[in-house]
Amino acid sequence: MALIKLAALAATGAIGYRYFTKLRDGKHAAFASGQGDDSNFAQVRDSGPSSMADKPQRKWTEVDEESDQSFPASDPPANY
């Protein structure tokens, strides 16, 4: 019985290792697929909801777009 538990634990560890290695090597958290390659030294994604890994849960407004375009600057949009 202990041998079965040990084998199950080893299999779970191997699957978890493969999963997290794949995430670490291939994709950055905030980037949509096709963005965030190694040539992007600053690791700043393009602006807009199409460039996000997770799509917005509410309607994307003009203020949202302008705030996203101004990142990483600290200045707020002019029409805020």
C-alpha cells in the first residue's frame, strides 16, 4: 500500500514539474499569445484588451484604453 502511495506521489510531482516548467519557459503572465518574446527587453506588453492574457470582465472604456496606453508612466489620461 505504501508503495502505491509513493508511486502516486511521484507521478503527481512529475506532472506538476512538467506543467510549471512549461509555463515558465513559454509564456509570461500578462501577455497574450504571440507577445512577450525575448526581444522585448523591458517586458511591457502592447496596450489594449487584445494584448492581455486574461480578457477584461467588464466593458473596455476609453479611459481604460488611455490608462493602458500610458503605462508605465505615472500620468493619468487627460480625460480622466
